Amino acid sequence: MPTDNTPSSPAVTERASYQAVLDSLRTEEKAHTRSAYGRPTAQWPRLHAGRSDDIDA
């Protein structure tokens, strides 16, 4: 067992590569919160409730 307080994960040595990983995770997260048509999924319950004022007629 290690006796010092070294982290178990490797240290981040290059900020740009670390930021690229964070950005890719955010992109994946945003993709899960959108419907197939690019609308936020939170709108669909409102649209199904009959208040569809933002649907193109």
C-alpha cells in the first residue's frame, strides 16, 4: 500500500487535451437532452398537452 498521498489517477499535464475531453463529454451530454429533431426533450410534454403554440402550422 502506498504511504504517501499521491493520487491514484495520473496528473493532468496538458490543459488543452484535458479541455478537449471535457468538451467532448459536454457534447455527448447535450445530445442526450435533445430529441431526434433537435428540440429539447422538456418541450414534448407541453406539446402533447395541447399547448402547441410553437409548432409551425
